[in-house]
Amino acid sequence: SSLDTNLDFNHPDFNLRLEVNAHLRNAIDSYVEQNRKYLERQDKIKVVEALRYMYLNDVLEKDFSSLKKKKIILLLSISPEESSSILSMSYEAFKDMKDVEVWIKPHPFLDLDKVFNLAGMQKEDSDFKIKEGALELFLPSALVAVTGESSAAVEALAFGCRVLIVNVPEWINLSPLRFLDAKMVQTVNSPEKLRSIVAGVFAKESYGNMDKEEQTRVVNRFFCLNENSNIPKKFLMELKGV
């Protein structure tokens, strides 16, 4: 089977995408073969809390609906190629939308100049605002998060953002949320679809209809958080057994 389950036989780049998938499959098979002994040591691999994301326990307890504005945040990963695809699609989708503010939140080590060059854009000509600093400073007021395979998508979900995953031919989508069964997460394949979904979200009179149960379920699924405590109990138990 193909790694890209959305391959379309009628797509003009079908043969290229099929070839890329084949190379990826060979790379994965090679990795598994070379690391077979390590991978067979399943009893040595333990799943514990993601310590970096423990703060999300407190976030999930809060209601950010009163802070939400018509703001879109582009969560760009460390990859210039993926980030340029997100930027290009977002620009086409939002360039004519009125009363909407678009923020760019780049990965700390992302070469943003390269991203704009790859997207065929000039940074100074864009109305998108570049935001630097901790992600949690911007997510409370952002209503929509547009991203790719960045783990920041899960953080955005915890803050009550609608998460839109960009899927483009130039980049194989490996987002952890791509095939997730969740109302607050959708995958978009074109600027038109992206614009349509965002327009629908912004058209609502109230932004307070967030699914807290869904947010908690998804965040805990990926980060293994302890809902009742900020103490990483699983991690500490494993340390005791070392």
C-alpha cells in the first residue's frame, strides 16, 4: 500500500508521488532491517508523559472563548519546504479576506527568508505579521491554526483553536492529526477549501462552542498527560525502576 493514502490516479503528479512513496517505503524497510535488534527490545521502550507539554493540563482547564478574535496563526515547522507550501496556500486563501489578521509563527530555527523565497513572495510586501516568542502567548486569541506536521498543532487544539492541516503535492503530509477523527481538526487541499472553512468559522456569532472532551482526549492521546496532576507519575515510576 502507498504511504500517501490520498493518491489520486488523475493527479498530474501521480507518477512522481508514487515514486516518492516507493522510495519512502524502501527507506523505512531498510531502517527496520538495520535496527531490527533494537526494535525488538519492546520491553525496554516505555511510554511516559511528554514533560515539555505538562503545562497543557492547566490550559485544558481554561476557557479561551472570550479571548478569541478573527485571527489566523500559521504554525511553521523547521522545514522551509513544508513551511513555504503553507505560506503560499494561506496567502492565496486569505489575501482578499476583510477584517482578518494573519500571524506567522515560525519554528525558532526556521530560515524565514528562505521560506518567503520558496513561496515566491517578498516578506515586506506581505500583510501577515511575524510573531516571535512563546507559542502560548498567541494561541489564546487565535481562532484558527493552519499548519503541517508540527506538534504545535496539538498545542493549538488545547487552546481551543480550529486546526487546519495543509496537504499539498509538494510535501508528503505526516501530520499526527491528519487522519484523526475530530471535529476541530480538518485537512485542506486547496486555497479555496482553506478559505471556505475559515469563512465558516468566522461567520459564527459565538466562538464558545469548543469541545472540551475532544480537546482533552486528543491532547492526552499524543502527550500521555496525567489529567489529575501535573506530576509525571509514569516517568517517575520508570526512574525508580532503573
